[in-house]
Amino acid sequence: MNAGFFTAGSQESLPEMMLSELMSHGLTVYQADVLQDIYNVIVKQRLDCIFLNVNVEKLDWLKFIRFLKKNPKTATLHIMIFTSSDNKAYLNEFVDLGVNGIFHTYPPLTSYTEKIKSIVGVFESEISNKRKFVRVETTKDDPIPARLELPERVGVFRGKVEDISVVAASITMENPSLVEHMEAGSPVNRLELDFDGIIVTCTATVIRKIGEDLLIVEFADRDHTFNKEVVTYIYNKINY
């Protein structure tokens, strides 16, 4: 299942902790200033569930949701909204359009982090569609060098990340002979990623190998710093 959280029309980013927790849980947080951009993301990313902060009055949210519900590409989309409005007539219009839930942003939006994660789990079970994590490719302008330490091999092995999600990465290794000895399930004692001079580490497990020099590894034992840097990198890639 693909889930998106939109901070539409707002120049304020989500608090760091909330951003990290939501994206680590499988939601992708998008910054959008116009409704057409939101629609484009929904269709391109094939989102199954969206969370909208509808407090930006200059955007016609009712018209937008009506469009989503009538459009065959988005008619089955699960929609949750956050609003600070006390206008019952206005809120009832959202209900009549078939939104799946309305949350009041008093207390602050950050207090709903666990609730959002729970809702994603419910929707995931309802549509029987495994959660997906957005993946972004690195470029020459923003590379992520990698270093691996392995249980039964002496030394540190270098590579570069080709693409990354909050749970895994594809790494091209400088030493192809290393990949020959790796199999699905092979452990990585220490995986070190370099985000423009900020070094973060975790353990990892090889998911599979592709060709002579590419390893797909799944992260394990991640701490807050690791999650923060990975999430920040992905968020910036998809929003800027």
C-alpha cells in the first residue's frame, strides 16, 4: 500500500520527529502548493491512502475531493483530513463526499502521529496490499558513499548507494569479487553511509545481489540519527 501525507499550500515543514516517524512507517510526506501537484503525485505514485491538512483556505478542498471521488483513477482512494475548522456545515460536506475520517488539529497535528500510523495499518489490512516505501535515486550532485564490514572478511569494503528507501538501499560495490561471496540473508556487521559528511551506521542484511557488483541490503538496528538522515535525504529529493 502507498500512503501519502500532504502539507499542501503550507510553507511550514512537519516537525522533524513527526516527519521521521511517518516516513519510517511507510508514509511519504509531500510538500505541495497547488492542488494539481497533489493530484499528479497521487496518480504517479499510485497512492492508496492520503492524509490532507486542509487548513489552507485559498485552496478549494471540497472541489478537489469531489474531483478525486468522481475520477476513476482515484475513486477508491482512502482520504483522511486534518482541519481546525469548527464549521459543522463545512465539515459535513466532507463527510457527504465520503472522506474516511476528519481530525481536528487541536491538539496540535503532532499528537496524531501514532493514530496516523494505526490508520495506515488498518487500511493496509482492508485492501490486502503490502506497504511500499518510496525509493529515490542518488545523483552525482548528491552521492551517498557506503562502507561495509562483513563477519568473515577482513577489511572495509567501499561502494556507492544507487537508490535508497527508509528500509533498504541498492549499493554498487567497488570490489566485484566481494559480491560473489554474498547471498540473500548474508549479514552486514556494519553499514556506514555518508550524507555529505554526516556519517551514520547500522547493521544490515543482504536481500539479493544483481549482476556482478550490486547488492540490495535491508537496514537493521537503526537509531534516530540514521533514520533522520535517510528521511531528510528522501524528503528533499521528492520535494525540492
